[in-house]
Amino acid sequence: MDRTAEFEAERPRLTGLAAKVLGDRTEAEDVVQQAWLRLERTEAEIDSLPAWLTTVTTRLCLDRLKARSPLLVDDLAEHESGIAEVTAGSHPEDPADHVALADAVGVALHVVLDRLTPSERVAFVLHDSFGFEFATIASVLDTSPAAARKLASRARAKVAQPAPQDALADWEVVDAFMAAAREGDFERLLAMLAPDAVVRADEAAVLAGTPSRIDGRDAVAQFFNGAAHAALAVYVGDRPASAWYDRGEAKVVFDFTLREGRVEQITFRAAPETLAEVVRRRGADRR
């Protein structure tokens, strides 16, 4: 099998790994494409292409995480993460042999992951979600297996016992739901919806083309799955929400009713008085 064919066979696995580490499938696809470009340029002999690609992809993810959070410095595994030419000889095992052992345990995990240092996040995801041995993780992070184990343990403690400040803010729930909708993450949508979740709409929204009602968690998740690509984060008054924009103007607001961190109701609103209250936001900050 030539390198192109072998890479394409590995692409779904690499994209899944990168998406779990980064929390963003579009960014994950970009990282995997970067890995392909590095593969095209290398002239090194590669004994195990899956192992090489796993290391390159993970280190590219680590660079992305560090760029997002430059102030989060990991005192256990601080290192320069430029991509080295990796061969199977530098790995005690082939990471491609691993299978996923765990999946996301709810939307809160995605928020807590953003609060981990980049190295903690990589160690936790590679070990707890994909079953990588610490020797392999250590080679990716340029640290020792003992340090890699401690990074994963520290991350696991933060995820399992989040501090009070780790409780999801309403805007985090709204944004996580909309991200899951755009990414087509059906299971995450289900996890975020209350069992009796419903969708309702005002008259103006129905005239704009939204459904007037959708009942039940499964039906709501199916409606949003893979949708809402033109929706942007907004406030409606003081409530965090999302809105469908067309030519720079909000046309329909997705107004969320939340209960204990889950989505209980989404109301489509397009009445002029509601649209007049819409303000763009980035996270919790008004724009």
C-alpha cells in the first residue's frame, strides 16, 4: 500500500483523535491535513506509519492548545513541541493498536477540558479516551512516563471533581449545544437535552420557516443534528442565546430555557421587538 492510500485509511482515526483532543471537528480536520503535508515532505524511512501519524497529529494538536492558552504552563512537561521525525523505533508500542475505551461523559467534560493545561488535556484524552500507555504519551509530550501519568491523574481529578467555579454557566451550555449541532454530534446533543425537551416558535418565526413545535429529546436532537451553521452567539436582553444571521442581520433567535445545566426548551423567536434586543457576544462578553 502506498503512503497516500495508507494515510487515507488512517484519516478517520486521526480525525477522531484530534477532535477529542481539540474539541472541534473542523479544527481537527485541519490538523490532520497538516499531518498529511508533513508526511508528503518527509524523506525519512518510517517503520510504522500509524505510529508516526499519531505522534505528528497529537503534537500538532498540542501546539494548537498552547496557542489557545499561552498562560497555561505545565511545570511537569514544559517543552518545545516542534514535530520531530518519528519512527516506530522511538515508540514502545504501536498506538494504532489501541481502541477507544471511553467517550465524553457529558457536556461538562468539554468545558473542564478547556480549563486543563495543554499537556494535562493531551495526557488525559490519550489515556482515558483512547487507552494509550504512558510510555507512548511520554514520547509525544517529550517527558517521562511517570510525569505523563501524573498529568493524566491531575486532569482526571479536575474532571471527576470539578471545583464550584467549573459549574457550567448558561452561556457555556448554549454554546456547547450549538457546537454539537454544527458538528453533528448526536450523542452529545442527547446528553445536553432534558428528557422532556421541546422546541416552540412564535408566529414570526413560523412565518420565517421554522417548525412551530417539536416534542421530545430525540426529535429535538434529530432536528439540530448537523444544523445551525449560520447561527452566532448572542444575548437577548440578559439571556445567552444563539441567532440565525442573514447578510449581517439577526433573523431568528434560538432562545434557550435551561434547567440544571440541560436544555429544557428552545423557542424560535423572530418578532421585531425580540430581534431589537439581540447583541452579539463572544463567550460571556458582549461584542
